[in-house]
Amino acid sequence: MILAPALLLMAGCADGGVAANPSNATFSISPGTGAIDTNCTGCNAANAQGTSVEQFTATLSSGGAAAVAWSVFGGDANSGPGSITSAGLYTPPPYLTADRVQVGVTATLKSNTAITATAVVTVTPGFLQPLTPENAALGANGQVTITGYLAEAGGSTGIAYALSGTAAGSSGGQGSLGSTTCQRGSQAFTSCTVTYAAPASVSATGATFVVATVGTSSSTTAAEVLLNTAGVSSSPSTHQAQLSTPVPLGSSGGNNNDYDTQRNQIVDCCSGTLGSLIEDTNNHQYLLSANHVLARSDQASVGDTIIQPGLIDNNCTPNGEGPGATPVGSLTGWLALSSSATNADAAIAQVDSGAVNTAGAILELGAKQSDGSLAAAPPGISSTGGKGEAAGLALIVAKSGRTTGLTCAGISALDLDVYVDYYRDCAETKPYLTKTYTNQLAISGNEFSDAGDSGSLVVDAANAEPVGLFFAGGTDSSGVSQGVANPVSDVLSELSTQVGGGTSYTFVGAADHAVSCLNYGDNTVTAAQARTLNDTEIAHAQQALGQARMLVNPSAGILGAATGKSSDHPGEGAVILYVDENMTVNAPQTVDGVRTAVIPTNAHAVAFGSAPRTPFEAGAPALPAALLNPAVAIKQQIAQSLMKRNPAFFGVGVGQSLDNPKEAALVIYVDRKQVPAQLPSTVDGLRTRYIVMDRLHVTRSYAAPVQSKSHCMPHPAAGQPASFDHLNLITPRSLKLN
């Protein structure tokens, strides 16, 4: 989860007027007209880089696919029309210099190049990145300034901000917004800033969203503000700034050479988090972070300079070529991703004298101060002698990272086998390898993590003892952050044998202490229950209900049955079985092939319709080892074969069923781009819980560079000098990734 801004290269020539003519006597193309954003945060039609796309198809008048060649013309005077693949997938230019442009998409019949059809796409600027910051915590009367960036240089487009009770809404929420101020210029991306003020009193801890929109575009993005009764004030902005020495950990940092070049220009750069401090038996101290943060996914050299903040927060300006970054260490070694003997993504750098807090203090890991901010504090080491502890399922953990700051969530799966993709460059144009990890920790929670948090130390929120090294993640189809961490025992052990020549490493820290947890919640169940079922799922559930009613037997503990929705597989119907909360009931996992959702309650609540609506409303018990351990044993036997048989599965672990929290479940990560038509409700006697999301990889750019090509001299955009230089576009200091 590295950050990668892009300095943009020219993409072709603008053309004159564009007219739609999507059909002829031989074939037609669809859609005939369309609208799309240059970038798209929160839209569904997006490629792996987060850029919005549009799929075009060509159909013969007699039926069937037409064999055509695709091309594009028109577009922006400076950034061009965008591009289209041979399969008809159109990608707009990465930015505009006008508020809107029209692009012609032409299909030419391969058997007769005189026969063509043309569609027209209206292109408008979308969000260049998520809002900055994308999350913050405030008490009563607190304030935070929020900035959004558009993929437009010049023009007059702006961002509209609104308060909402949901991330995609336009009303509700608490507090107030000030006036919006926009900065526009031919040499900088358009930015618009607004100040959010919390209400004078906060009666209960909960989320309010600042939602950003652009005109009538479908592109939206939101910042989540955690209003809290504890009066805690927290924002990731401190983590991204250049800090005075000795710097605390949990801050932005990375390798000074972690950038891509093109024609002697730096076109993008990467950074992550300087996570924590460890020391060897000779009391030599080292920065600990992810391999892909410090060692550039095996591409670095021993002795490379490690800087704070990372290049992403210094406009891609390396130390030695300009101000803004401080050398804090020298790369010492890393666990090679290419080696089958490694099972962690980790690297260490010996600290420069006086550059890093020698007590191992991590930003915001300490107690609340008089102004509501959280003090920096070392992790806890008194219980384990600096070796960290093993994490259990549902353990509440905290991490302090570059992008989302201090956040807390729960361990959602143990013993996770997972594939993670790596690249040689920040822009993900040069694949390196896909590594298989075993025995990893999965963490699930709203706003828990985002790109740039890689390298963060994950600690037990109750005592600040280290439990994991955060290194990969993403956002699932419910909008929930899904993170993966290496267990710290594996990290320290492998560093000892493969980097330290047998020396023992321990975490630098202090006495155990609680973390002032900032938990933004987990809307997995809420989102699943909000999904609308299709007619097929409704029919299946209704059909199974008749058989489920035959199971109702109060003396056996089954009090009633109804139709509902699965939370283990959002979008799938379920049969609800209400069971006696005072009895141990052996409820079936499925009825007539339909999942069951088991809700403990009482007969009175069932009779009067006041029973909990989901199993988690009734309370989720901790899974005893007697249930968890057999599930882990089954998972270890089948995980690899399951992932190999179905390429859509890129991770399998063991967690707690959301449909029946008294049962363990296989937690299966599914590639959202190739979800199978049928997903089994059970595997080898275990319930299955599916997490649909993009495959895990550790670099993802919102504004990938467009490859240079032969082009006409650009015509200056309205109000723009003829000497417009897109290579010198000013990029936001905190351009983030998803």
C-alpha cells in the first residue's frame, strides 16, 4: 500500500467538432453517447488504477459481435482524447485543461475500412484522489480543514461539499461547513478547501461525513469525521508532515530513491510508514517497516538513504535535490520477497544518530492531552520483553500510519493464506512477482487503513503490545477497509535468521499501556443488510422458508423462521432461524440449499416482532478454541487447493460467521473482477464468508502517467498560456491511493 502521484505526460492531439453516428447498415456500437470522469473516486466503472473507464461494444445488424478496430479523437487540447484498447475499453485522459470536452470513439470494420461508426463521450474532471484528510476524529467544537483535488488544470469547475449521515448521501450529519475556497491555475490541479466544525456538544460517539461532488458527475468522495464524547482530536496530517528530529514513528517515510523517471523527469514516487523501532543484542537501533517501503520491493541497495517524510509528501523531491525531507537512516537489509524462505514483507534501516526518537515513540499512541490531541508514546513491551504477542480472533488492535493516522479495528481472520502482487515501479507498469503468504492476520474496519499505511506497527489496543506489521490491504465492496499484517513473531524471527546473522531483535518500547482507540466502526453487516436482493435470491429464500418452518419446535429451541439476507455473502438471500437464547441449539447451516442466519432471542420477541434483525444485534460471543482450532486445521488442508482451483479466490483464512457468530467460517477473499456465478455456502462442513474486493497489491496510482507518443503541438486552452507545461504541473503534497 504505497502512495504514487503522477506528473503527467502529453497524450495526443485535440481535434475539432465531434459528431455521433453510432450505427450504419452493417453494425452499431454501444453506448452511442456517454459521460465519464477523467478520474473517479467512488464510481463503479474503474480500472485497477482507480481511473474511470467505459466499455464499448460493436454488434452486427444481423446479430453477433462485429470485428472492428477502435480509435479515439478529439478531447482536450493538451491532454488529448484518452485511449482505447482493441477490446473497446476506453480510458479518458488523466486530466483536463477545460471543464468539459467531447471525445469521438470510432469503430472501423476490419473487413471494409470504409464502414465506420462513431460514438461521443463527454469527459469531465473527476477527483484526483480521496479527500485530504480522508478521516479525522473530533470532540465538541473541534475543527478540521478538508481539501479535495480535481484532475483539472485551469477551467472553472469546483467541488461542492455537503454534510451527510452516510458516505454517499447529501443530507444529515452533525456540525457545520464553512464556505468553500477553490484554487485554480494552468500549472496546478484545481483544489477546493472547506472547514468542518463539530457541534458544540457531542452526546454520542458516531460518524459524520463530508461528501464532495462535482456538478452532475457520478464521481463522489467523502471524508469521515468521528465525533466522539471523549473529546479526542486526531488527524493524519501530522503523520504526513516533515517532523523535527528526533522524529517519532508512525510517520511518513521511505527510500530516497523510490521514484520512477521518464526522459530524465521524475514522473511519480512512492512512500509508506516508518512503523517502529527495534534493536539488536548490541543495542543498535533500526527502523522497521515493510520491504516495499524501505527496500522498494527488493529493488534497493544496502546503504540507501531512508527519509522522513517520504517522497509522496515532498512533491517527489529527493533529499539532496531540494528541501523538505530529512535523512533518518540507512537501509540495512530486508526479507527478500523473491525467496520462498520468507513469509513477511519487512525491512530494517539503521538509524542515523539523533534522527529518530530513541525511546521508540509512535505518533498518537499515547494518552489524550489537555487540548484533545494524543501524545506520542512507545509500544508496550513489559509483558513480552519486546517480542510482541500473538493475536486472537476479534482482538481490538490499533495502528498509527501515514495515511489514516491512529485507527482501531478487530482481527477478522487468522491463519490467512493470501496472494499479494508486487511491482518494480510505483506506477505498476512493471510486474515483479506474486507472493504467497501463509499464517497472516486479517483486520477489518471502516477507515482502518489505506495506501501509505504500509509498515505501520499493529498493536493490541489494550496494552500496546506489538502483534503485527501492516503491509497490504484495500477496500471491499461494502466500503470497509480490509488489511493484512505479518505476525510480529514471524517478522522478528526471519529478520534474525536472514538479515541479522542470528542476532536477536526486540521492539524498543516501554511499559504496557492502553491506546486511546479511534474505532470508526465496521459497516460490513449494515451494508450487507442494505443490499437489495434480486428476484432469484428472493425466490430461493421464499422456497426454503416452507421447509424451514417445519423445523420450528420450541422444545428443541427453534422458535420461528423468516426470510432475510446473508451477511456472510452480501447479496445472497437467507432463511432466518430464531433460536432460544437460553438453549444450545444445533441449527442447520443451510435449508434447501439456502444459508441460515441464526438469531438468539426469546419467544415473546418473536411473537411481537421485536427480535433482533441480525445475529450480531443479539451479541457476538467469542469463539472458543474448541471451535476455532478444528476450523484452522480444515483450512490448512484445503486452502491452497481451493485457491488454485478457483483463480478468483486470492485469500483464505478462518474467522467468525456473520450469519451465525457461534460458528467459525472460512473467510474467502474474492476478486471483484471475476466473481464466480456460484459460491458455495459451506466447504468441508464450515460456513463460508466472502469478502469481494480488488486483488491485494502494494502500489496503486489514481493518476498513472500516460505514455508519451508522437503528437501535434497542443493548442492553448482558453485562458491558458501557449507555453503550458504539463510536466511541471503542481501535484498535491498528499496525493493518496486506494
